[in-house]
Amino acid sequence: MSQKAEKTVSKELKIVARPVVTVDDAMKDSRKVSVLGVVRSLGEISERGLISCLYVLKTEKDKDLGYPFQVIGTAVNSRELLEDVRILLYLGLLEVTEGRKLRLTSLGKELLDKLTDSQKQVLDELTKVVEEVKQRVLSEDNLLNIMTAGGRGRRRR
């Protein structure tokens, strides 16, 4: 019986170190700049829709932005892409609308306008490819939003 009384419960605080990212660091990273360019050309898109768009670009259009994707059934996910989106949100280059969609902020638009010529050229090529799949991705994104919002907003009788 005395053995049970000797047990103590301790709570440990886990500290996860994350590197500090500045706006300059983000603009030097071609993947983050590409994500900003894709969001600019799509307008407003959910995180799931953005993942879907980049996956379609990689698999069907041979435009790999360097993100690894995991496919489970029909669900596509990319942890690295979501981490980059979190960084861009933290820096204020992206924002989340009331409808939980990502869009470019005015700061993000200004920084995309200040890119070097070589970065602009790469972004223009990416924009052309995104325009080819834009309608498909946006319609899939809207369909998923309608399906997941099915229980919300119903009127009671």
C-alpha cells in the first residue's frame, strides 16, 4: 500500500524550437514564393484546395514545386506545404478569410511585385500552368466545402 502513495505525478513542459523566419528569408525561398504565386492566381482557396492544386500540377502537368505528398485513399496531404502556409500566415503575406480560405494580403502582393526578373519569369510560367487547372481545382474546392458544411447553417423548425 505504501508503494502507491510514493508515486507522484509530474507534468513535463515540452518546448519545440522553431527557427525564426523573416520576410526576406521567405522571399529567398522559391517554394514559398511559388505558393504565393499560386494563391494569387487562384484568388481565394482553402488549404485543402491548395494542396490539391499543387498535387495536380506535380502529377498531371509535370510542374514539381518540391513538396512531397502523401496520398491515403483519395485524400492528399503535404506537411511541408502546410508548414510553409503557416509561415506565410505568420509573416502576414497570406490571410484567412471568414470562409476559412487563404488569400494574398496587400503586403504579399507588394512583395510579389518586387521580385527579381528571373523570379518573375518562373512565376509567370507557373501562373500559366495554374490557369489550365484553375477551374477544376476551384470547383473541387467548392464542392468539398459544400459537402463538409452540410450540417451547418440549417434552419430549425
